[in-house]
Amino acid sequence: MKKIIFLILITSVVSVFSSYSCAQEPLDSFIVKYSGSALVCDSMLIYSKPGKFKIVECLNEDYAYREKITFLLGQELIVITEDERSKTATSITLEQPHNEIKNGIEFLNLSNCKEYTELVGSEPVIGYLCKIYESPEGNKIWVYNDTYVLKAVDVLRNRETVAFEFVPNALINDKIFEVPSETEIRYIKGK
């Protein structure tokens, strides 16, 4: 579970799970909002369409608000970090498409959670009937439609992350994926 959550948070997004042995189908557009103790932020909002995504991470810490927005637009990964004192933006152009991000956020896909091999039941999460898979360590994920991880529990670290809003097959306006025009971006050559 920690891998899933940290993958979402890591701005390089490059070193994630290897693929499961089953064939991957492209993910449809979706919107999901997460909260939970496994996140390093208070909440996370994800917009995903094939070829692009936007992740908004919000953190209220010591009465100070911080926000990190990560965009993937084709081969360009842009990370904007902002708080009351500063705003920074960095862009990395990926030289090759990475399997993890070629269709939006594929690392949310069950096929990338190879350690969760045992199907142990099913139950609804925010109204969506999910299959529950367990790892040998006892960690669990709740997966809707054999694709979307809507809940994850790390029993060893006593952490949980759960979606509190989910819209599969979402109609997402492309304006959501536009980087604000006033953003000054520092460009870095990617791998």
C-alpha cells in the first residue's frame, strides 16, 4: 500500500511497479479524491485522461497551507509547489514514454500491484463494489472494476488511504490540464 501512495507522491514517477502478467487495458478518464494516514498530504485529487494527468496535493501544516500540483502532458512532467512564501515550478521532458504513465495514471491499476495476489473478499467503497486483494504481509487493497484502487490498508504501519470521491469514465475538460500561464517554469532534461 505504501508503494501505491508514494508512487502518486513521487514527482519523478519513474521507478514504480513492474507490470503484472495479465494484459493491460487502457484506463478511461477518471477523477478520484483520496485522504488517509498513508498520504504525506491531507488530501489528494487526481484527474486522469489517456496521455495526461493532474494531481493536486494539499497540506495544512502548522497553520500554513501548501499545495503541490503535478501535471503529465504527453511527455512533459510539470511540478508546481506553492505556499504562502514561494512558488516553484519544474518541467522534465521524458525522452521515452514510461509504462507507468502512458495512459494517465496506470500505476493505480491493479495490474501494477503484483504483490497483492490473494483475493479475500469484496465490499463496497463509496458505493462501488470492490474486490479485496491481500499481500503475503497482510496489507490489503480494494479494487473496483479490476482496475481502480479505491482503498489501501498497510497493517504493518497501521496506515490507511481511501477514496472519498470517485468518478469513472469522467468527462474532464482539457482546461483542467492547462498550466497557469503566469507560471515561471525551470526546465530540466529528463531520462
